[in-house]
Amino acid sequence: MPLSIVILAAGQGTRMKSARPKVLHSLAGKPLLQHVVDSSRALEPEQIIVVVGHGADQVQQSMQGQELYFVSQHEQLGTGHAVQQCLDHINPGNAVLVLFGDVPLIRAETMASMIQRSREDAVCILSFEADNPFGYGRIIRKQNSVQAIVEQKDATSEQQAINECFSGLMLIRGDKLQQLVNALDNDNAQQEYYLTDVVDIAVTNGDTVAAVICEDPAEVIGVNNQRQLAEVEALYRARQVDALMEHGVKIYDPARIDVRGVIEAGKDVEIDINCIFEGTVTLGNNVRIGANCVIRNTSIADGSVILPMTSIDEAVIGRNVSIGPFARIRPGTGLADEVKIGNFVETKKSNIGLGSKVSHLSYIGDTEMGSEVNIGAGTITCNYDGANKSRTIIEDGVFIGSDTQLVAPVRVERNATIGAGSTITKTAPADKLTISRAKQVTIGTWSKPEKKEK
């Protein structure tokens, strides 16, 4: 069935108490609206139309480059009015699925079930069964066909006992779209055009209306304030953690892990408490992540161990690597197999070769390092001269003594040794000891300072 998706994203969201449009507030590291767009794409629609209003420029700027079509709703006159603004832009004959930019947990599988059902019915709505239905529109059925949606204030006592409620999501068959949406009017106290009136119009016309019950009511929770945003974030986090554990990942405490993106995990992966994962993270077999780590857009190969308090951002980590504790791996770092990065080590835009070790208290930036290199404590690659960045080349088998400064651009050749406390400004030759120190002097006339009396 040819499909167009309309996402309503024009509201101001005053209860968020923010200058930012509501649909741009972040859930798991990306805007609420982006979650809805991503789920929509899984249905392979012909077009995705986003209705914008409040903060339209910000919304369009945030979502640029994604093949979305934006329609402005200059006056917010209801959900039906929003869809009316789209009629001239919807591909003729397409079924239309109406979604909300502040309902981010909706699954593609749930929407697909609505599409499948709508082949037989003019309209298909998504409903859910609420433990406490107070305040929701109730679904009135007759012989399994929807007859009406009755709001709380208009419901009889018998209707108020119904726990099947309307989620707001609706699919209208392509051959019925223009007729039903154009028939909407604003003859009500608020003088707004309500999309829910489509149900009454369809039934009056003799068309059938179906309701698909959403198995997980969490999918249709809308975000209207910061409290609800936090609740949805917790639900999203639980969903991601459940998927990981179902895949076989050992999570030490499901309540203390935050997945703000996608984790692809191999077998026998273990993740300790208070870890944050952002973007796309790939964990190979037998990877262990210690407590309080933050990992973003990174791949970590089989057998590697990330010790506690480590931050890794946009890096590629090889097999059987050990990192941390208290290490910072910055963007552009590539660690080959069996590398060791120890405590209080920072790397940036550097490739570190097979079996090399940077064990503690060092900074390695803009560096190409070979295999089996040993970097002593307190070593710094001085890659910035105040205006430009330069690279340091450290070849295979090099030993760098503690408290060494390598002033880039500079090269340390194969199997060279650098004496501790050296400042290296030019090429250190292969297989040689290079040392750079001032002459040690003892001053005989010096005396230790004494504490002054107050």
C-alpha cells in the first residue's frame, strides 16, 4: 500500500518551560521528533511530511538533510486542521498515517499492524487498554467495529467503565482521505478542527473503522513536561536493556545503565553499573565494561577490557586491549590488538600499534605509534605550537623513559631508547639511546626555608 506519513510537530509545548520547541527536546541523545522519524522510515513510506508551527525554523534546521517535507501550520487550530494543511502535498491515492512528534516510543511493528488492518477499513485507529482510563477518549465498539470515540466529559457511566482508549494515532485509507478530512468542521467550544471527528464522519457515511490495540501502552505515551520526558527516558532505557539481556549480555544492574543509541553486542559481554552508551557502539565477544564508563560511537573487539571511570569517544579498539581505569580515549584514536592504556592516560587522533603500552599519566595526541612500544609515565607528545598541530612518529620497539616531552613534528626511529626526563625536538636514531637533560647541579650555599612564626 502506498503510504504517506504525517507527523504533527507544530505545538509550542508551554508545559516544558523552555524556549526550545517541545519536539526538539532530547530523548536518549536525539530529539523526540527524530525518534518518530526513525521509526517511520522502517515502514518505507513514499513521503514523510512534518507539520511545523512554533519554532518552525529551529525544527527544520535540526532535521535538515533527511528528505523530509515540511508544511507550516501558521495557526494551531487543532489536529484536524494540521492534517488539512497537508492535503495538497500528499501523493494522490496514498494512505496517510498520522503520528505525533512528541510520542517517541511508537514501534514500527505497531504501525505496520495498523497498515495491514486498514486494507479492509476506511480508518484504522490505534487504541490501548489503560489501567486507569480517566481523561482518555473511550473506544465504543459494535460487533468489533469502532462506532465512536467518546471523550471523558461526554461519557456515560457505562462508557466511563470502558478501559480501551484512543492513542491519537490514526491511519486513513487513500481513497477516503480527501472526503473525510475535508468534512471536518470547527463547530465546538474551542472552535478547532479535531481529527477524532473523522471517526464519526466515516461511520455516518457507512464506512468501517477499525481499532488495533497497542500491546504496550508505553508506546503511545506523549511528552508534555519535563517529568513525562524523564519517565519516557526511563522506559526507553528499560527497553534497550531488556533487548541486550535477551541477546545474552550480562547487565550487573538493569536500573543503572543508560543506552542512548544502539549497542551491537557479541557473546559473553558484561557491563557493570552506571555506564552510558551513546550513538552506535559495537562490543565483540567477551568484552567487559567496568563501572562508570562513557562510550560513544566506538567499536571494541573481542576480549577487550574497559576498566572503571573510562571515557571513549569515536574510537576503534582492537582485540584483547586493556584500557583504564581513569583513561580518556578521544576521537580519532585507533588501538591495535593487545594494546594497554593505563590510568590517567589521554589519547587523541592517534594510532597505537600491536602490543604497545602507555601505562600511566601520559598524553598521546596526533601520533603514529608502531608495535611493541613502551611509553613511560608522564610522557607528553607536544603536538600544538599555539597555531598548528603536528604529528609525532614513534616506530616499532621504541622505549620512551618517564617524563619525556616529544615536540612535534618529530620522529623516534625503530628500537630507539629515550632517557627519562628528556625533551626531544629532532629525530632520535634507531637502536640508539637519546637523552636530553640539563647538567645536574648541587648548590652548597642553599638552606631549607624555615616556617615563620606568626
